[in-house]
Amino acid sequence: MKSYILAIGLMMAINFAIAGTKDPNDPVRSKTFSKSFPLDGNDKVNLNNRYGEMLIKTWDKKEIRVDIDIKAYSKDEADAQRLVDGTVITADKSGDQVSFKTNFATEGGKSGASFRNGKTISRREIRVNYVVYMPATNALTLSNQYGNVNIGSFSGALIAKVQYGSLTVGNLKNASNILEIQYGFTKIQEINAATIKQQYGAGLNIGTIGSLNLEAQYAGVTIGTIKWDAVVKQQYGPGLDIGRVSNLDLNVQYANVKLGTVIGDANIKQQYNKLSIGSVNTLNLKSQYTTVAIGNLNGPGNFGVAYGKLTVEQIGSGCKNLNLLSSYSHTSLKFSDNYQGNFELRTSYSPFKAGAGVSSKLVAEKGNIKNYAGTIGNGGGAQIMLKADYGSLNLN
């Protein structure tokens, strides 16, 4: 009998222990919110959220519906209830403006989680997740902090600010897109045109874009194709990689740059690190403390190079004007077999070497300053003006 009572007591103790062991990832308290408004084509939607995800879905209905799931995590149930009660959603339509905003009565003290051996052992936080259903063509402005944003295919004008979260986009078809991302990763499959500011985080990845105005700081940038014009400013970070672009205006500091093909004109200013260009038509380059490697130059070139290295593997016959101002740099220029041109060269403390297909003669010399004149191929056609101070210059 004693053994039977002991067994029952032991089972009750085990069941009590299991019931009292709570998964810290399970919400202690939760509530939901859902609201709809009719929309016409001119209405604009504003979304403002913190501490949660935002998912934008489109439908054919002429209305917007926002479903919001609010979950509080805490080891203290009363504290979790306070977090839930203090989280209020305001939804309103006034004129052509429709707005949804997450409001917090109080930040509720410290939030976060602790881990042991890869498992969550305690957690205190509030999570507010939006699922938005709206027409694809209405203008949308959204702000989200401490959570990711996901947008599929969207045709309306978009203004998006995402902090401490990632932005994932399918296809943005409108010509007006303004995106600002801080401390997050941005991935865009296709976009018509955009002004983008990317700061810190895991970087920016774009498959295809029409035209682009980009400012990136402390973030890597990878872009497959830019169909039209691009203005890019980048400071620090892992680097910039563009597969193909029509026309490019680029200003870079302390970041590596890799450009596949520039179909039209490139105006580039770079300080420090490396620049690699596979093929470019017209190039205006000013570089300092930079190693520059160019595969094919197919049109005019204007180079200002200081404290670095410049190599052009092939200068094509389409380059009718070439200007080089080099100081404290090592420069190597190779011309195509069918290239025809005349050049003038002034050197100061800079050795000059003429390779096969290049003819030159010394026309004036004063101290360490030397002036040369010569031809590439049979001469004629293209005009080449070169000046090299210190460093070295090779023509082939």
C-alpha cells in the first residue's frame, strides 16, 4: 500500500514538473487586431510598426485589411499581460490617408533573451506582426523597426524605412521608390527605378533595376543589371559589384569595386582600394591610392591617377581621344593591333618604355623632364596626350 501511494505521489510530482516547465518561445499572452478600410485609386497607405514583421500582400479588392498578431513573452505572466495591454494599434482613414500605427504605453523595461547551449532559456519581449492585404497600385509608406519586411510584386509608389531588419522585395514596378535600410539586409529581385540608402547590415542585393540613385555606407552592394543610368556613392564596406550598367556616375571611398560591362559613359572617382572594369565605352577616372584594372576601353578615356596603379589591357580603335595625368603611379596601356594614333608624352622622374607597335622619339629634355612624340601603329586618327610624374609608364 505504501509503495502504491509513493508511486502515485511520484507521478503527480513528475506531471507537475512537466506542466510547470514552460517553453520560453511560447507566447505567455497574446491578442489580435484586424481592421479594413475601403480604398480608391488615389488613397495612400501609411504603416508604422516596431518589434515585429511586416508582410505586404496584394489583392484585387478595393480595400485594405490589416491583420495584426501581438504576442508577449515573459517568465512573469502579469508582466506579459502588461506588455500586451500596453500595445495599442491605431487605425484611421482621413481624406485620402489610411494609417495603421503600433503604439506602446511604455517600453516596459529591459527586453531580450538569454541562451544556453543554443537554446532559449528566458525571454522577455513583445512581438507585433502585420499582414497587410491591399491593392497593388496604391501608394504605400511604411516604417518598421526591429523586424523584417517582405513585399511581393507591387505597382504603387513606395517609401520604405527599415531599421534593424531585412527588406525582401519581389518586383517593384513603379518609377517612384524610396528605400532606406539601416542595420539590415536588402534583397530586391526587380525594380523599375529607385533612390536607395543602405547603411550597415548585411548589404544590398538587386537582380535588375532600371535607374538607380544609391548611397551605401559600411555595406556591400551586388547588382546584376542596371538598365539605364546610375548614380552611386559608397563609403567603406565589403565593396560594390555591378554586372552591367548603361551609364554610371560613381564616387567610392575605402571599398573595392568590380564592374562587368559599362555600355555607355562612366564617371568614376575613387579613393583607396581596388577598381576592376571588364569593358567600358567612355571613361573619366580620377583615382587616388587605388589599383585600377581595365579590360577593354572602347571609347574616349580621361585618366587622373595618383599614388596607385593603372592597367588597361586593350584600348580599342574607338578611342579617338586619350588623356592621362599620372603621378606617383605605375601605368601600363596596351593598344589593339589595329589601333592608329599619335601621342605626346611628358615625363618627370618617370621611366618610359615603348613596346611593339609603338614608335617614339625624344624631342626635348631638361634635367629629369623629358618630352616625347610618337605613334601607335601607323599613326594618325586618334590623339593621345600623356603626362607622368614619378612612377613609370609602359605603352604597348
